[in-house]
Amino acid sequence: MFQPTPASLPPKNPTLALRQPKGLPVHFQPLNPLQFILRAAEIYPDKLGLVHPDVKDPVSYSFAVWYGCQRIQNLAYALIQAGIKPGDRVAVIAPNSPLIADAHHGVLAAKAVLCLINTRLKPSEVAFILEHSGSSIILVDHEYVRLLPPNLKVPVVVSKDSGRPGDPYEQFLTNGRTYSQERGWPGLEYQADENSPALLCYTSGTTGRPKGVVTTLRGSYLAAVANAYESRIHQESTYLWILPMFHAGGWTFPWTNITLRTVDYSLIWKHFLNSAVTHYCGAPTVQIGIVNDPAAKPLSRPISAIIAGAAPTASLISSLEQIGIQPIHVYGLTQTLIQYGPFTRNYTQPSWAALSLQDRSKFMARQGHAFATAQDARVVFQPKDENDTELVDVPRDGKTVGEIVTRGNIVMKEYFRDPEATAKAFRGGIFNTGDLAVMHPDGAVAIVDRSKDIIISGGENASSLAIEQELASHPDVLEVSVVARTHVKWGERPHAFVILKTHSINKWKGRHDAFSNELKAYAKPRLPGFACPEWVDVVPELPKTSTGKILKTDLRKIVAKL
Amino acid sequence: MFQPTPASLPPKNPTLALRQPKGLPVHFQPLNPLQFILRAAEIYPDKLGLVHPDVKDPVSYSFAVWYGCQRIQNLAYALIQAGIKPGDRVAVIAPNSPLIADAHHGVLAAKAVLCLINTRLKPSEVAFILEHSGSSIILVDHEYVRLLPPNLKVPVVVSKDSGRPGDPYEQFLTNGRTYSQERGWPGLEYQADENSPALLCYTSGTTGRPKGVVTTLRGSYLAAVANAYESRIHQESTYLWILPMFHAGGWTFPWTNITLRTVDYSLIWKHFLNSAVTHYCGAPTVQIGIVNDPAAKPLSRPISAIIAGAAPTASLISSLEQIGIQPIHVYGLTQTLIQYGPFTRNYTQPSWAALSLQDRSKFMARQGHAFATAQDARVVFQPKDENDTELVDVPRDGKTVGEIVTRGNIVMKEYFRDPEATAKAFRGGIFNTGDLAVMHPDGAVAIVDRSKDIIISGGENASSLAIEQELASHPDVLEVSVVARTHVKWGERPHAFVILKTHSINKWKGRHDAFSNELKAYAKPRLPGFACPEWVDVVPELPKTSTGKILKTDLRKIVAKL
């Protein structure tokens, strides 16, 4: 492993606090997530802060080296040196790696706004975001230079992800080092207004052009507190970065980090077994990959899996629990996971312990209650027309479908330079998520579907999610997605796309029709007639977004042609 | 146990949120500790919220009954009904009991300010506080009616601590019930300004008249978050109220509660062994009582003890750990523990595990680093004169003595109606605690003494705390306190007051002089000559404040007469 040279070591006993803005009352400190990492560097300077092991040039930094002085502070000063002013946007295009981890803190320390760009976007989308965000500088990983448009008018800093001298990004950090050594943290100043922007992340834009979600320093601080508390992440925890950090600032998980450039299940298992991992996040599809990897085996100590993106099925919960992974189901609103991460959490009730796995998993699949520092998560009737802004909660009957609306400190501030979209999202003085859900008698929210995911079959509303939950419990099914397909008699009927488990592929080889019949028969006693799949296709893979969510829009295009 | 009547049960599925103030942005929710209890009632309605077992009329309330609707909401409406307006002060004089627990939430729900009065004060002090705070109503436990001045001009509500019909306090709650049932939580409104006062607690006034410490809703919220996170208090935790709640709002511990009216060690052990207690707080003197109680024995599951008020000695740490109690040493600044509770915490380092108990306890006795949501805890040179407001940090050498200064969200807002004292406390734009300390190379703060606790012996500064730490390690010593006594030759010399352990009382009966010599001989190799006690008195008890801190002022009066 790389050892920093003496010159790059932080000074002894640095002051680990930025300068206070003038004029603030003694009892008021503007909330800022930088405060957490400075505390870590102060209290646990020698603890590993960032480990990036699975690359040609592995690096590992203690909190003192990473946060305490050298890298993050150097980056802040280098940005200022490059002309970045408070409020300017700094674009970052990178997989999980020191560059993007540094930027989460260094950009805030320069009072600038971090604009994170999804590495799976097309060049045209990247060009749109760079233009719309008005980013003043671009920090990019060498693998993604190909995404950049030609003739850029702003400076570009490339990281070879080596951490070694000669790497242009390391050279850029060196520009800041003189200032770090002369002025240290007190040469930088806390942002006085805690409601200033922290991050700018663009929606993936499946419908229309991407929108820039703005989050604040206050919101990031409170979301990070909630994540640490709810996931029980403490000083002895090790968080494995499977979730891409560019996805909503890694949902504000700001602790000890092992960074993986890509989702590689054998690497993940290597770290589960050898790196004292205690926590990770991932969508169900990633979790399915983990439990079905050949290296999977019962763990000697528990790991907590924070699951979001879709509800975990009973079979997934069972598979995770069998090997000692404890699922925590959180929900960040389909559009707004891109904000701060989780907004609700499924809170296990003591009484569930007595239930069968099937029954318990139905409770666990609910999205649950508002997160520790979140405010309302309500389900209201959808507006009758454009002028209808009254919010009326649906009854708590677990049946009546409404829209999830929310407000509070961990809701986005606005869409960047898009007052029209902002006004639409905040119609009625609340954030309208577009997610459809019911409210159970115990106050738990349960998503039914996004409006377009409802299958209207013979006049009945069939939830594609509910159908998927049932089909996923079949022993040969690895993953399943269900969409509406036009039907002459019933209007619409469910069409299921299924990936078989590895050991079941041979079993059904050349007999997909037989499997289709078996799955339909399996569904019959478990679902109402209108919700049973009319068609079943066995497929080798499903189209997915960069964050592992299934692209139902693509599946709908397929069935539209049938 | 008392069961609520059907009429007193909360309605099914109440809305557990107060009305939003008009005009707030969607992304902004004013922080308010009420949010935690409403979440608890929403997510765990049937969980025990408050248990008050050791009285003639025991009661126990679920979160739904306690928080969800009935008691807290009734109290808020009853106060409004009695003419209480936003910002008015509501005085409470009570031991740990449902009255004071209700008031922590119900008073805030009425947008009023909770003025907590120490039950161990003299009637003249209580009269001063009632007058100075301008309290508009007094809620008082029957045992403390005797503290009230005659001819009060404000209404008084007495609780018999019975929870039964006919109890005047229960009757008062009934006044609010009609409104609770008609309007529920949405009939009340959140305070729009999170910097509004929440609590008003008076200093004990050992020097001059008591001062009213004002804390805010924002500060209470952030201090409660930090307490829950740092102490790892979660939904399955049970907190035993040994610490008086009137002491700084119970340091904002807002979770499942078992309330004890008095510190009774046999009751404490009953709950340790039978009530699934997981957490409690107490000063070292209380901890000493706990480990030395005849009922003390190794626990089958660990309990976390949050220790404040003074540093735990090596022998105390060892005694606690031997029976399975995990000490967490926190520090709330001598004057300002009355604010929100802990401001710093001792963070155990992995490397300490290899140390001997004696060496480890020296590290554990340090006050440590700033708390999760606290900001700076610095040690600066004391001002040369009144015009010297420059803050210069002492070197991190573990030797140079300076004053602890702090700022941030969990520092008090002001002294109530006392701009002069406020200005003095905030001199230099920071809160001056008056506590003397050194800063260790690792950034940990360690209190030396309050200025007046330093013993100037032959021109050398001897820390009475350091002397006490050493003497407490003698096997016959239960508790010890050291003060300065005038000495012809050396100016001052240490005088130690010692309580013997139960099993050592007979051993030294009639031979206190011999014990005195033995303790002096014990000290000699362990302390510098100027710090060795010149006099040792064996005493049956030590004078203490209501919160268990030793009253050195009283000991000084004793030695002044010798």
C-alpha cells in the first residue's frame, strides 16, 4: 500500500475547525456536514478513514491524512486557487474512489456546490448537465473522460485514480498544499447560512429533460445524523461503498469507507469476509446478486444491509437473514432518493417476531414511517384538477390509494434554475412525490405503484409490485418484473419477465413454456384472477438504470410491439 | 396497575402532528423535541412510554396514552385554557414522576417555556425564582407544596402523584380533554422560530443570586439527538430515571422512562435486575452508592452508565466494569450542565485496551472531545484584564492550564432577564465556562479544577481533583474530597475528608489517626510532596448538592474554623 511521504503528512495538532463567520450568536452554529469529518479527524486521527483497495494502485488514508489536513483541505484550497467562488458549481464524474470522496468534503470546504454526475449517462446528457448547472470546473475519473463534450470552456482535472505523484488530480491537490500548510483549516470559513446549497444532483430524466435537485447544508447534516442513528453506524463500523457515491451524495453516509469502483460480487464477498465490513447499501437487485454469488456463505458476525430502490421480497429477506445479513428497509421516494437518501424506514415491531416469514416479509416490505429527522410522510387523495390544492389524507385502511406527499428538513430545496418544475413539485405547499401508496392502520406507508405501474385489468387496479412480490417467492425465480400489456378483452393484463436462478436454468432449458405454465399455476391461489400474469417470458437479464432499478419503460416498449 | 378508563383512551389513528405555521418553505421544519415523542407514538403506540412503579398508586402509560393523545395533549390544552400564552413561563416543582415528564412535552406543545425548579432549594430561593421568572402558573408535587411562598398571585396545581380521579392534577388535565378530543394535535401549532426558548433552569447560586439559563427548541432537539446517538439509546432501550429531571430537563433524554421519586439504591437494583434497564445517568457519588449497595451483583446483560458531574476514579471504573456496567464519561461544564446536559464525551481509543486499569482510567477520566452536535470545546489562556478579549489556545501539552470556552448549538441562549451576566458569560463572543483545564496532545480536554479548587501549596498549584483521584484508589476509601486549608509555612495544604467503605468501618474503629497516617503514607509515592494531604478526617458523610455534587464550599467553611 501507498504510504504518504513526510511532506504530505499533516502537521502535528492542527486546528480542526474552519473560521467562524462574524456576527453569529454564541448559541448558533450553522449546520454543516463538514463538522462530522473534522470531529472524526480530531478524535480518531489514526483510524482508517478511506480505503481504496481493489485497483492497480491501492491507497488507504487515516482520518488525519484524509480529513485532518492533507487531501480535503488541499482540494478546498486548490479549488479556490483555481478561481472557484462561494456558490460556484464543481462537477464531478467518477466511480467510487478517493476523488469523489474527497470532493464531498473539499468542495463544501470551499463553500462551493458539488454537482455529481451519473457515470452511466450518455455524453449528450452529461453535456446538458454541465451546461445547465453552469459548472465552473470539472473533476473527472480517467475512465469517464470519454463522456465529456468537445470544446469545453471550463478547466478539467483528470484523476488516474492512482494516488501517486504524476497523477494530474494529485498534482491539482498539490496546488492547495502551500495554503494548507500556511493557513490550515482556519484559513477557510464556515458557510454562515445553513440553508445554502450543498449538492446539485440531476434526475435521470426518464420523463423529459433532467432536473437539478438542490439540497442544503442543513438538510445534509440532519440526513447524515439520521442515517448514522437509524443504521447504528458508530466509530467501530466499516461501511462498504457498493452504492455509487454520485447517487445523491452517497445518501450522506459519511463514515469509514471502503470504496469499490464497480459492483463486483466476488470483491464484495472478499470484503464481507476479510475487511470487517459492518454496513452497506443496495437496491434489491444488488442484494439478490450478493446472496446468489457462489462465494456467499453464513457470516461469522452480522452485517447490516440498508435496502432501498424497491421493497425486498420475502425470499430476499429470508436469503439475507439466513447468512446473517440484517435487512433495514428504507425508502427515499422514487424521484427524491436523489435528494438525501432515505426519507422513511420500516420499523420492525416486536409482535412480528411471532409471524411466519411470509407474513413478516409483507410487513417488512412496507415503506413504513418517516425517518428520524424527516417530518411528515403523508398519503393524500390525488388532486381532482389543477386548481385543487387541498390536502386530504386517505383513510388508514391499507386500501385507498393516494399520493405520498412530504415536507421538512430533508426534502430538497428546489430544482436548480427551474422555477416552473419547482412550483409544480411544491404544489399545495408540500412536496408531491408522484408515488402512489396506501396508509395502513398503524400509520405505515406502503407504496402501491407509480401511477404508470398500475395495471388496469378488467376495470380492477392490479399492483405490479404486489404481483412481483408473489412471483418472486417461487423457488426458481431469481428476479421478476411485471408490466401492463394491452389485452383485447380485459384492457390490460400483467406480463411477467423472469430471470431464473442459476441452478434452475438447466432444469427449464428448452421448456420455457412449461415454466410459464408452472408460474401461472403458482400464481393462481396467491393472487386475484385479474392480477395473475397472462404472459411469462424467461429472460437472461433485465434492463436497469445506473442505480440498479429496473427500467419498466423499456419493458413496456417491448410488450407494445408484441 | 392503573388501567385508563375507555373515556381516557386516545382516539383511533389520531393525527400525530401539530399544525404547520404558515409561510415556511417546504424544505424547512423548525426543530422541536416534540417531534421525537410524536414519532414514538406513531411508530410504537403500544410500547411502554412511562412507568412510575414505586409509589402507593403505580401507573404505567403506553406511548399512545402518554404522548399520542391523552396526557400530554390534555396538559397543553389545559394550560391554554388556563390563560397561558406563547412564551409564558410554567413553573414545575416535582421529583421524577409523571407530572414533570408530562410537562417536558405538554408545556412545549402550548408554546410556553418550562421553568424547572430544584426540589432541594430553600423556600426563599424558590420564591426568588418564581418572582424572577415571572411564572404564570405553578405545577407542584404534593410533597413540595411546603416550598411555596404564601400569598401567591398565580394559580397552583397540586399533583398527589396518584394518576387517579380526584387528584387535582388529573382534574386539571381533564380541563384539556374536551379540546383534545375535538381538535387533537392539529389544534395546536408548532413554534415557527426554532430559536425560541424551551427551558428556563436556574443555577444553584452558590455564588450570588441564581441565574436563569435559557435554552432553545433547536438546542434541545440537537442535544437530544446527540444523547441518543452517543449513548446508543434505541427503541429497545429502557432508561431508568435516577438523575432528577428538574436538572436541565433531564439532559434531554426523551425515551422510555422508569421514574424514581428518590435515589434509592435498593430500588435501583430491583430495576437493574427485573426491569430490563439498559441506560441511566448519575454523578460518581451515585455510581459509588450503586456499586457498593448490598444488592449489587454481576449483571446478566450490560447496562450503560452515563457519568457526569465529576470524573470517575480508577476504582469506580473498575467496580462498575466488574459487574457489567459500561461507563460513558461525559462532561457538561460545571455551570452549564444545567443547559442541555453533556457537552463533551470521553471517546475510548482502541489502543487503551492494552493498558492497565490504572493507566486506562487516567485516560477515561479526561473530559474528552466535543459531543456529536456540539461545536468547539477549547482551552484558552485566561484574560489578563477586563479588556482582554482575545482568545489564545493553550498549547496541547497536557500541562498549561487555561479556561474551557465553547460555542455552538448546545450552548445556552442567555441568562433570563440578566443582560449583564449574559454579556459577562459571552465575553469575547464565546461562552466562558469558568472551568480550568489542560489540553492534551490528542485534543482531549481534561479539567484541572475550578479556580477556587486549586490548592496553592508552597507556590505550587496542586489540583484537588488529582489528589482525590489518587486517594480514591486506596482499598478502604469509599469517597473522598480534598480542599485547601491555610498553612503557616506553605500558605495552603490539602485537607482530605474521607468516607470509609462499609466493611472497613470496623477495621478502623477508634483508630482514625492510624488510618490518617496510613493514607498519608499511601499518598507519598503517588503524589508530589506539595500535593500530599497534610490532614485526613474520617467522616460519616459529605455535604452534597441536590444533584450529588460535593459542596466544597461547606468543607472550606469547616477547615476555616480549624
